[in-house]
Amino acid sequence: MTAEDRQELIDYLEASRADVRNAVQGLSEAESRAKAEGGWSATDCVEHLVLIERAVRERVRSAAAEAGGAPQGVDGKEELLKKAVPTRRGKANAPPAFSPSGAFATLADALEAFEQERGATLQYVRECTDDLRQCGFEHFVFKALDGRQWMLLLAMHSTRHARQIVEGRAAAAAS
């Protein structure tokens, strides 16, 4: 991974962490558990981010250790991920293993777990000596992604759910 690739990933991961922090800032515990119609609460969104963060980071780490060359069909997906994922135009259903289950007693607990997972992801990116462009695996929507694209997807995914939280707050305030 080039120094530029590494720094870009770090910048996106840090920015999306700030997006999540800002989205939940000032929420009471009751507000953090309120669910939008047919949707997730803020606490649910953060729990989902925790689950995804850990799974993707570890899967990329494993794929990098086994790298056998760049996966096919990944060229040009960075711009697609940057544009499509955060917008929330299309709803995607999380696989059951990544759906929130109420694992956290409070929003603060969920946010602390997110901070730990994001910290571990940032540490991995900072210390990674593998070329993340030379490993990868399939995404259920975007198909083949290399390891660097998966890390970018983590950042965009966090921003997407931060926006979901903000939308839920706005809807609650309007009602």
C-alpha cells in the first residue's frame, strides 16, 4: 500500500468516525433507543457499525495474509463507493449476522465499542505492510472489492449510518 493510499484511508476513517460522533452527540438515552418507522435506533446503528467494523477488518487482514494477486473486477470502484454508499438513496438489508440484537445497554456502551473497533482498524491501516490492492473478496452488492476498497467501504458505511441517525433525529423532532 502506498503512503498516499494509507493516508487517504486514514483520513476517510477518521472523518467517518467524527460523523458518527457528531450524529449521536447530545442524544438522551431515550432518544438513542427511539426507532424510526421500520428502522433502527441510533444505538442499533452504532451496534451494527461495531459488528461490521470487526468482521471486515479481520476478513481483510486474513485475505491479505493469503494474498494471491489482485481480485478481478475491482478497477474504478473507489468513486462508486464514495458516491453511492453514503447517500442513503437505496436501502440495503444487513445480513442477519450484522443486524443489531440489543447487545449494548446504553448508547455510550455502543459508542465505546465503536471507538475501540475503529481504533483497531486505524491501527491496522497505519501498520499494514501488505498491499491491500492485492487481496480481496466479494461484497453482496458491489461484488469484487480489493482490501483497500473494503477499508474505504468501512468509512463510507459509517458515514451512511451517521446520516441515518441524523435523519431519524430530524424525523423525531418534526413529529
